[in-house]
Amino acid sequence: MSVQTTKRRLSPASIEALKGERPIVSLTAYTTPIARLLDPHVDFLLVGDSLGMVLYGLDTTVGVTLDMMIAHGQAVMRGSERACVVIDLPFGSYQESKEQAFRSAARILKETGCSAVKLEGGAEMAETVDFLVSRGIPVLGHVGLMPQLVNTTGGYRSVGRNEKEVAKIRRDAKAIDDAGAFAIVVEGTVEPVAREITATLRSPTIGIGASPACDGQILVSDDMLGIFNDFKPRFVKHFAELAPAISKAVEDYANEVKARTFPGIEHTFQVKR
């Protein structure tokens, strides 16, 4: 009789329990190969709607669809076995009503097998978060800079630079925390405000352009790896510079094909006599 052991994924509850224990590590993933590489090193993988800009060349995340998120979510699930996988609810798939949000989130969980969804929004989305959580759908919140609202907020800019903005961020974070989110992404928020929010919330905060004091950190993988070079936000650190290496590899390949030095005979199939 053999006993087969399977690795258990980290759950939203286990991510939540890390607050006060150690920093939470997260990165975005959109494909199976990248998910395989990241999985051993992170606590959760976010299939972010940032894929619209990173993979599809869109100017914003607004054009991303639910079908796109599900397809990439399935790919990431196939490439990971340890990390908790969270998938973004894209613009227009949850804002209309809490019932719409439930239908979209339930479809994502059913069709991908992921553990949780993420949605952007503060106090105005608290009822929706509570509705989802109370019906068995874990939610990762997102406050501060909200990319899906770029058309109404005047572009991508840090927030929390005046008392009105600070009051809103505090209100939003508390509302989503009280609604039951297992963690909250705090994006593009001035450092002292992000630090204060982290100290006051029950849920762990996941910073991106926020504060070293956040309970965890997340970056877009293509930013962190130095692949996406259209622009570099202030909060991004390139832990590698893969874009030049990829470009050089393609250049070498093209030169060898033109010179007929690739493929060599060793790269071909021969008939055995």
C-alpha cells in the first residue's frame, strides 16, 4: 500500500494569518511557464488585469474582459501548485451590483479553481465585498490608486497628498477591512498613510508603491524582471534586466538563420540505416 502525498496550496486564510508573523510575498502571473517559476517563492500569485497592458498592449486595464481573466487564470493554475492564486475581477464585471459581482466571481472560481478574487474599490464596494465573503468567495481588496478608475481620477498618480485624499483612503481601507477582505492591496499611496493604515487594519496590507511597513509586497512580474520597459514607475525595482538579454538572443538567432549556421545537422532528424 502506497501513500500519495499532495502539496496543499496556501489558502486566503493562511495569507491572512501571516499578518504580524512575516512579510507576505506576491507577484503577478499570467502564463503557465511564469507561474511555474514563481510558485516556489511566493505566498500568492495574482492574475492581474494588468495583463491588458503587459500582454495585450492596451493603454489601460479597462478593456480587459472576464473571458481573458479566466483563460489566464486557468493557465496560472496549471503552472502552480503551492501558491494561493487570486484573480482580478475586470472592469465592468462587478460594479453594477453585488449580484453581478457574485456571478462573475463564482464563474472565475468554478472555471479556474482559484482560491479568491480581487476587486478595486473602497467604501462604495464594502457591501459587495461582504456579500461575496458571506457566500463563500474570499476577496482581496484594493484601495488607494485604482487603475480601473483612471478615466475619472485624471491618470496614474499617487494619492494621499491632501487631507481629503487621506480621509478617503482611511475610510475606504476600514470599510473593506470591516467587510471581511482577507487582505487589501494598497497602491500608489504616500508612505505615512500606508504605514498608518497597516497599523490599524485587521487585514494584512499588500503594498505596491506604498510603504515598507506594509504586511506584504507585490509587483508586476514583467516590471520586476525588467521585461516591460514602456515606462518604469518610481516604486518598481528591476531585479533583472531581461529585455536586453531577450533582444540579444533573438538577434543572434536571426543572424544564424540568415547565415545558415542554424539549424546545424545536430538539430535535424536523420534516417537510421
